[in-house]
Amino acid sequence: MKMDRKFLPLKVILALILCPFHTTCAAKTNFVTCGSIIKLLNSDYGSRLHSHDVKYGSGSGQQSVTGVELKEDVNSHWVIKAPTKKHCERGEPVQCGDIIRLEHLTTKKNLHSHHFPSPLSGEQEVSAYGDEGAGDTGDHWELVCSNDEWVRDAHVRLRHLDTGSYLGMSGRSFGRPISGQMEVVGFSSPQHGTRWTTAEGLYIVPKDKGSHEEYAHIEL
């Protein structure tokens, strides 16, 4: 797959060129870092976290969030960011226990949840919310994992800070206009369907101490 470059800043595109020739780049690519653009794969259902400019017909009426099996869909890219009104350095490894936001790359809305029922299973609704990355505390997710840092390919969970629910997939699928896409929900406990791992994406590599250079590792 070729990533749609119109979404990538020039600084990141240059990083894609530089990284393969940098001797320390390969040793650092196992961390998931702030500013990286990733796809999240549900470990239990094999579908990627996805959104698009289609609103729920019930509940909050906000932009829907679903799961898709298709690997090549650009609408499954999410940017890792700090909580609202906070800042994290690009390339800084995300720690287990950190609070993060996930901004949908295409629509600039944040992964969000709240006390609305999901449309198919009646679990907690998960939506995409905000304007150009601006939202509220309903966009905050705690990274639950067993390492010090978020390691690529490791199984992790995302716990919604406001409600305590865990990001997951219900196993149910929608009909038209998003036929075959899976329902994404919040569960009250870390049950089946709540495990995630990183998939394709553009991973910003941590800087060396004292270095002003920034690199990226891309796997699409």
C-alpha cells in the first residue's frame, strides 16, 4: 500500500528517506511513540480500528467508529497525541499507564466514548468527536500493558478514562451503508474483544540524546 502523502507533513516525508541510512534507526523501531501514525488491529477479531464521515443514526449521532478487515484502507490511520491541553515530544515512547488521545488522520476527530448505548449490542458507544483535534476529556484513554513502554506487536488494552470502559469489538457487523464493518464498543471489563496490537503505520523513532534529527520507520 502507498500511504496518501497529502496527509503527511514535509518533515515526516523527509524522515522516511533518512531513516533507512541511519545506523541507530533499526534498533529503535520497536517502540510506539508520540506523533506516530498507526493502525490498531483487534487481536481477537482481526479487524482494524476505523472511522469515516458516516454518523450514527442513533445514540449520540456523532461520527461512527467501526472495525474493518481491509488492510489498505487509509481511514484506519490514527495519530497518537497527548491528552487535551498537554504536550508530548514527537518520538517520545508511550509508557504503559500513560493517558493518550487517538486522532483520526482523515477527519481530524478524536476517538471518544460516553454514556450512550452502542447501536447493535447496547454496550457503550464509541465515536469520533471534536473539531481539528480539539475535544474534551471523553477523548482520553489509558494505555494498559505489562511493559514499561508500549512495544510494537505487544497486546495492549485501552481504558476510557471518564467511564472506565475498555475499547473493544462486539463481534456484530453493520448493514448498509457500512455493510460488513464491525461494531466498536466500550466494555465494562477487559473481556474478549478488548485486546489490540499495532499494525501498519508510520512510527516516529526516538531521538538520540543531544541530537536534533528525527527519523521515522514506516511499515505499510
